[in-house]
Amino acid sequence: MENHNDPSGYWRANVRLILGSLIIWALCSYGFGILLRPLLAGIRIGGTDLGFWFAQQGSIGVFIILIFFYAWRMNKLDKQYGVDEE
Amino acid sequence: MSQFTINIIFVGLSFALYFGIAIWARAGSTSEFYVAGGGVHPVVNGMATAADWMSAASFISMAGLLAAGGYGASTYLMGWTGGYVLLAMLLAPYLRKFGKFTVPDFIGDRFYSKTAAMIAVVCLIIASTTYVIGQMTGAGVAFSRFLEVENTTGLIIAAVVVFFYAVLGGMKGITYTQVAQYVVLMIAYTIPAVFISLELTGNPIPGLGLFSNHIESGVPILTKLDQVVTDLGFTAYTADVPNKLNMVLFTLSLMIGTAGLPHVIIRFFTVPKVADARWTAGWTLVFISLLYFTAPAVGAMARLNLIDTIYPQGVEEPAIDYDQRPDWMRTWEDTGLIKYTDLNNDGRIQMYNDSGLGAAETALASAQTEGGDVAAATTAVETARVAHDLEVDGRFADAGWAGNELDVNADILVLANPEIAQLPPWVIGLIAAGGLAAALSTAAGLLLAISSAISHDLIKRNLNPNISDKGELLVARITMSVAIVVATWLGINPPGFAAQVVALAFGIAGASLFPALMMGIFSKRVNNIGAIAGMLTGLISILVYIFVFKGWFFISGTANFPDTADYWLFGISPLSFGAIGALLNFIVAFIVSYATKAPPLHIQELVESVRSPRGAGGAIDH
């Protein structure tokens, strides 16, 4: 495994995880929900297009998954680097 | 049993429940008062935070905004939820590790500056007070409509209830009351939505019903809605927006504003561990999303139901007679939130997009009677009439329509929903209790944020650092009582600008507090001078941009430019400027910090310790 008790390694891993998560966060809301909506116009869903669904429901679902994924990964990282709370 | 008695029973029962919880959860120490002793389970805390967050705006106004704005109003759905991702990853766990009671606590310590803490206190008080006004007015509407009491009497009852559980119980009492309020408001919101969704689509889950087929016409409900609104001259419900830059910035402003609002952040100080702060954000969003998945369905279906009520034989056929209007319209007309003017004197209610003709006629009439630029008003009427007569291949002109005759305030959609759908009286009683739960739970959270800023950050930190725990608790209770009195007074005499100041709350939280908190955690280099310069830049830029379009200090007539897209900088509305203010804050803070001395070693160590969860312990005093 990576260095134990290496605070900067722990922090770098955290920042990497945040960056990855925020890219998905932005892609689903600002991307699919707003800016890329015309590109998704061909994909029909319940009387409208996929972009509309992302803007009104899909993005919120992705937000929830992202937070739980982040919390789960961070708990593992905490243990891996020995910085978890006893 | 009369509707009034049923409403009284529902509201009375919910209030009795809050009282009971208040007595059970009295606070004995400052730690219990400010952060509920730091021992709240993440799921419970998530539910309480959801009630804290979902205000009168979410419960009462959002579905109306969606009904009126269609796709364009998706901004509120994404903006008011996406901020929790930022909270979970960028702020909450680290601020929990820091382990103090308030937001200015962190800013003051991290930037080793009383000035920085004071700026944070000022931002917090402006943002929270403007927000409280909205809750009190929301509670006032619910009281005057459902309990048939004077607005003032209703607000005083509400204030007494909040006083009882917030002042006695502090965060501990508020947290457990909010759990009960969450359950009440969720049931109240969902039940009418389920009935309406069943009626229109046969699907009992409103969020899925929105994308199902409309039973009556056999086409998807959104397709049907697009058809009828375009037949009435409106933009299609699902139509794309032309100004994407503004939509992106508005959404971003709401997200960072959500993440920066102090009454939301302090909720994360109440859990036992750093890991719990992360889980809390997730659970909060789960509980919020239960309402937010339903809201777009409520908005779309309410719009369809309303059009169906006005045009029972379809939008191509004549509208209903005013004398035949349903009972709910009559009751809401009494509150002034629905207005009818028979412009073409045919006794029917025409509701459609009149290209501004009706509004222009009214302006002309007032210019003629009260004095004003009659010539300009006449030109405006003529321009609007040309547009009106060309609309939908001249159908409106041929039918002899002379302008939109029905004004429906968007705020009544959720409250009137059970009546529009002809649901039994107890559902209406439930809605009354739910609307009050939403307003009161948020008001209590805000009042706590205000009182802790004053008693803890202002008095304990600056004026009397030697104050005892007991003394501070007493001061906290007194400041909260004063805050309740002020909020009630502002609710009874709402400033004319109540609707506009919400932009201010989000703008200040997003442009000033959010960047300062984030830089305090993610940079070791940003120092006291940089943070102060950044926060002031964010604060001043957002204030100036809002005041320039909405009037200086919201005094009408002092605006420098009309508040329309033609005058906005790059088409960015004052509501969307929070994101730009935050960007300026970041830039200025970094430039100034790198031009001045790095923070002292013990501050860099503080940042190091905030980043690592180990050794969090409970929220502690200085």
C-alpha cells in the first residue's frame, strides 16, 4: 500500500478524489442539464429529452451517489493512512 | 366538521408535538445550546438539516416557480441540491474537525484576525436576517389563509412556538423538533402530489408520473403541457433557454450560496465524528431529494390542472364563465393572490400570454389618472397590441380577447393544490401544518445562527472573553429572544423588498463566506490580509451589482439601470452574480496573500490538523 502516516499523501489522494467527483458533478448538472442539452435532444424520455430529465431529476440523483461514494472512499483512505478516528 | 376546525386540529396537534419535544430536549450547557452536545446521529441530523434547509421557499414557492418557468426553473432544483456536494467535499468534514461552534469562529482563528471574524459576523447576520423575514412572511400567509386569523395574531402565535423550543432547547431542541417538522412537511407535500399524479397519469409516484402518459389524451404529460401552453402563446414548458451563461452562473451562485449559508454549515458541528459530517451531507440530500423529486411533478401538473380548470373544453374552446369559477378561486381571491379583470367584458376568464398587453393597458390607465408619461404608455400599448394580434396566427385577436384577465400568484400553487384537485378536507389541514413546519423549522435554524454569532463571536470573543458558560448561555438565550422579536416585527411589517433580499442572502454567502472558508482549508498560503481583502471584494462587488439594478439599499427609484437583460453586464442577472463575486474574492485573496507575508507556523499547523480527521472529539469551547 501507499505510505502510511504520510499526511501529504493522504491529502493528495483526497484532493484527487474531490477533483474527480466534481468533474462528474459539473458534467451532469452544467453539462447534461444545461450546456450539452442540445446534443442530448435526440434521446427521448417521457415526452421530452434526456437533458430536461438531467436538469430536473437526474443531476440530483447523481449528487446523492457522489456524496455517498466520497464518504465511503474517504473512510477507507482514513484507515489506509491511519488518520481515522478511533 | 368545518374546514376551519380541521385546520385548527392539524396545526394544533403539530404545535403540541413541537412543545413536547422542547420540554424533553432542554439545553443545559453552551455546547448543547450551540451544537446539541455534538452527539447527533448522521441520519437524524440529515433529517433535521433537511427540514432546516427546506424553507417556505422550497415548500411553498418552488413548485410555483417550476410551473411558471418550466425547464428554465431547473436552476432552483440543481442549485439548491448541488451545494451539498460542495459541502460534503470542500467544507463540512474539515470544519467539523476544527471543532468550534460557529462559522466566524473558524474564519477568525484560521486568518488570525478579529477583523476577519467581524466581517464574517456581519455577512452572517445580513444573510440570516433577510432569510428569516421570508420565513415569517411565509408563516403569515399560511396562518391568514388557513386559520382565518389576523396575520399579526398568526405571526405572534408562530413566534411564541419558536421561542419556546428554540430558546429553551437551543440546537438540541431545534434538532429534534426539526425531525418532527420534516416528517410533517414531507407527508403534507407528498399526499396531494400522489393523488394528483394518480388522477392525471395513473402512476402513484409523482416523480415518475411526470414522465408518464396523460390518461385523458394518451400522450406523455410533458408533450400535452407543451401543446396547451404554446396554444396559449406561452413558451413551451420544456423549451431550452436562450441565455445559457446566465443559467449556468445562476445555478452556480445558488450552489455556492447553499454551501456558504451559516445556518446550514453549523448543522455539521452537531455530529460526533468527521466521518459523520460526510454521511450527514449525504443523508441530508436524500431527505431533501424526496421533496425535490416530487416538486417538478407538482409544478407541471398544477399548471396543467389550472389550464384545464379555465378551459374545461380545451384551449381552442371558450374559457369558463367567471360566475362558474370553482370555490377555491373564490377563497383565494379574498387573499388578493388571485386577481380577475374582465378586459373584454365577456364575463369569461381568458388566461394566456398577451405579450404584455394587459399590463401595458393598466400602466396607461394609471398614467392617465395619476399623472405620468401618457404618450410613452400609449406607444407601449400599441406595440403590445401589434404583437398580441399576431400571436398564434391571430387567434387571440379573432376570438376578441383583449389581454390576460387572470393573475395567479405562483406562491399559492402548492397551498391550493389539494383544493384544485378536489381532495378531502383533512389534506388541506395537513398542507397548513406542513407549510408552517417548513417556515418554522428554517426560522429556528436561522435564529440560532444569529444568536450564536452575537453571543459567541461578538460578546465572548471580543467584549467579555471571561464570561462563564452559564453567563454565555443566558446571553445566547436573550439574543435569540431579541432576534425572534425583531423577526416577528419584520414579518408583520415586511419591507417592500422582501422578495429581492433573498438574492442578497445567497449572494453574500456565496461571494464572501464560501470562498473564505474554502481557502482557509485548501490553502496554507492565504493569510489574514488576503482573506480580508478577498471577503470585502466579494461582499462589496455583490452589493454594488445588486444595488445598481435593484436600487441602493433597495430604496425604490435609486436604481442606476433598469433590471432587465439588456442592461445586465454580459447578460448576467443580479441573482447570478454570486458566482462572479466568488471568483473575484478568490483572485484578490491569492494576489494579496502572495504579495504579503505567509501565515505564521502555528496557523499552517492548524490547517494541517483540520485536514486530518484523527482526534476530532466533540465540539469544544475555546
